[in-house]
Amino acid sequence: MKYCRFLYGGQVQYGAVESRGSEMQIVGLMDAPEEDLRFRIERGSATPVSSSFEPIPLSEADLLPPVTPSKIVCVGRNYREHARELGNEIPTEPLLFFKPPSSLLPPGGAVVLPAVSERVDFEGELALVIGRRTRNLRTDDDWRSVVRGFTLANDISARDLQKKDGQWTRAKGFDTFCPIGPIVSGELDPDAGVTIETRVNGELRQQASTRDLIFPIPVLLRYISAAFTLEPGDVVLTGTPSGVGALKPGDRVEVSVAELGVLQNTVKSEIA
Ligand code: ZN
């Protein structure tokens, strides 16, 4: 099942999404998953709430971030080549940090380059959406039972401030620094290898398979949930592959996975 969150008739709605040929369409309205802690992903088609709903191409919808997380947990240096390209050692255990929910940006929104930074990078990432309250996931637990689905994210990072500050809160946490979407989908198998790509102005800059993750998803979920309780709707960014680079005003950045569509955002300067 696939869904999005969007503005419809002046209200925030969740929409069931289906692939129709090469395009994705919103085919019906559905209940808000975050408000239902018993919600579980049911593989197969969603049941539209309203039968009178006229399908809308996803590309024409007024999309919002598809999640309303209590926290966004991120993993640094989870692909070998990316750790190397920034001159870092391959980590021996996951390196965690947070982005605040205030950094979320919808598909199509503009990333604002802060005046206090001279180097802001894109980082295309596969993100997990938690579906069940989770604390201390165990080795014999099925990680799939706590993950509602997957989405795309861009871990926008003020690289100069990341180095200067020593810790990453400000560098990773500016408003607009977490583009996310366009949909959440459970129809994905990262264990089998999912290819994630990032393009800037149409040029391919990052391409990797989830098989190349240093710490695979179940390891991440066990490590993270040993530290803090994951709530339904929380988001985990699984790390970025090599190829990160700086953004400038006017750029168009796209993160994509075949089954999740394209997360496209523009870039503008804080200084008018
Ligand atoms: Zn990242």
C-alpha cells in the first residue's frame, strides 16, 4: 500500500496512491495513520474512504510531508564510499543524530540556504517510517513488523557549520533542511537491494544500492530502539551514499527510488 499527505479542499488529507502506468495517482482519501496506533501496513490496495473521489495525478497534488514525526533519527556515514569521501574512518557502530521536525520540507518546496553557511550539501537517503511503538527491538523480532513503509529524504547539511560546531544539531537542523516524500510505500524490499539516486539539475550525482549499507536496517532499528522509544510516524534516515556536493540558488535536486517516485526540491538563498 502507498499513501501521501496533501491539501485537498483546504484541508490536510491522507490519500491512497496507486501506480497507473508510469504515473502515480491519488485514488482516494484515507484515515490519518499517525492517529491510529493500531495501524498496520496491509500489503495490497487501500480502501478509499470516499467513493466520489476523482483521481488526481500525484504530480498535480498540493503535497505535504507524508509524515508528522515526533523525531527524525539520522544515521551518519552508513556507506563506505561516503565515509571515505569526507575523509572519515569506517564506523564500527552506527553514528546517530537528530533533525528537528521543524526542518521538514514538502516535495516541491524550496531549500533555503542560510546566510551563515557557505557550503550546503545535498544527501539523498532512503527513509523508514515507523508503524508501531518500539523499544529494544530484539534480534529475533521481525523488523518489518515495526516499519510502516519507506519514503525518500534529503539530509541537507551545512557542511562548514558541521565541522565548525563540532556537533551537528545546527548544521543539520535548519528550517527546510529535511525535504521528504512524496509518498510512503510498504511495497519495497531493501534486503533485496533498492537503488537510490540523486540528481542535481538533471545530472546523476549519487547512485547506490541499499545492499551497500554498512549497518543494514534491522541493525539500525535495534541500535536506535536500544536508546529511545520509536513512535508511530517517526522517521529514520538510513544514511547517504557517496557523491554528496554543494547546492547553489536556482538548483533543482531530485532524490529517487523507482518504487517511491521522485522527491524534487528547488534551492534558494536566504539573502534576497
Ligand atoms: Zn545524511
